[in-house]
Amino acid sequence: KSLSRSSVRSRMSLKPPKAYNSLQKGALIWDPKPLQVKKIFEALKKGLNEYLEAHQAELDYLSGRHKDTKRNSRLAFYYDLDKQIRSVERYIRKLEFHISKVEELYEAYCIQCRLRDGATNMKQAFSLSPSTKASRESLVELYKNVQECTEDMCFIEGALEVHLGEFHVKMKGLVGFARLCPGDQYEVFVRLGRQKWRLKGKIETDDSQTWDEEEKIFIPNLHEKFEIKVTELRGLATILVGVVTCDSINFFTTKPQAIIVDITELGTIKLRLEVLW
């Protein structure tokens, strides 16, 4: 156990970014979510590999042009193409390092998860056995081991979140058919954990929509889903149109994701967003 814990710490920074200071040893611990972390890890790794494949294809294309240009084109153009190739190669190396770091963190997370499960099972077995001084001492030690594994899992979750990138969310407007009338005003509130985005929009006479903000950057996290709330503004009164939640697991991809969310139960008003990771 001590060797494993030492290995985990040696491969990870002992000084996490400020955003994750609360995850350091001895801090308040929440309950890790191994199944959720697994889903995010798999989606993240798939998305990173998509980026890697796309840039590798670009590198192959540029390399092919590079050979032809060396024989048939101007020297200045050749050096410009060479510069592009070097830039793509550097980005590919960054992606490969990113993927290896994510895999390393998840491997360490799985080790701590198995250790915690084993300590928990042993603790349950000892609690059912006759109480003796030795069994009580074992229970105390096992309880400590469970707590330490839990702390390590939370620490690794925080370290993994640093590698999730950014979601660029664009407002594309409401869809409501006959429900949307010229002059109607709406407020859309999007929340992801502690991150919030509040924007107001109006339906114009030509059925177009104007919004006071069009884009917001959200930092993904492992446990929170997008919560979207739409209200209609009528003078000083507000009328709740609907509240929905949206999982972010499908957003880890190279292509912009168009989202159409049913705000009302019958789908009479929908919200259109676009998410780019």
C-alpha cells in the first residue's frame, strides 16, 4: 500500500493548480465517482485521438507537398511549407504527451480505486468477526487506508480535470414555431457547476432573434452536467418555460456539436446551442 501510494505521488505534481487546492491531502473530501470518471476518460481519450488522427493526416498531406515543392517550386514557398510541417509536428508531440498523461492519471486512479475496494471489503469482514484487540486495531488501520485511498482518488480527479480542455458554447437561438412572437423576451441561464452564463434575447418583428451575448467558455469537470433554464420576461414578471440538464460526455470531439434541447415537456420550445471542444 505505501509503495503504491508513493508511486502515485511521484508521478503527479505535489502542487496542483490553485483551482484544485481543496483537493490536497487533509482537505475536505467528497465521494469519488469511478464510473463517471471512466466514462469521461473514455470520451476524452477518444476525442484526443481524433485530434491526433486529424493532425497526422494534415502532416502526411503537407509532407507529400513538401517533396513535390522541393523539386518544382520557389525556395521561399518551400521554406514556408517546411515551417508549417514543423508546427504540426510540434502539436502532434503535445497531443501524444497529453494522451499519455491522461492515461497515466487514469491508471493511477484505477489502482487507488481497487485498493479502496479491497480495504472496504476487509473492513466489512473484520466488523462481522468477534471483537478483539487485534480486530479493533485492524479496523482502525483499514479505516485509515480507505480514507487515504479516497483522498488520493479525489486528488487524481482534480489533476485529471486540468486536462479536459474548454467548451466554447455558442447561442444559436430559440425554436418555438407558433410559441415565439415578435416582442417576446427571454432569459437563458446556463450553469456548469459554479460556472454561470446568463443572457437575454428578444424576438424581432422579422422573426430574427437578438441576444446580448453569443458565446461563453466553460471549463469541463468530471461530475457536473449542464443545467439550462429558460424564462420568459413579461414586464416585471418572469414565467418559467422549463429547466433541463444536458450531459457533456458527447462534446469531447473535434467537430462542433449542434445541440437542440427540448425546454418544454412537449418540445414546443427548443434551445439551439453549438459546442466546440
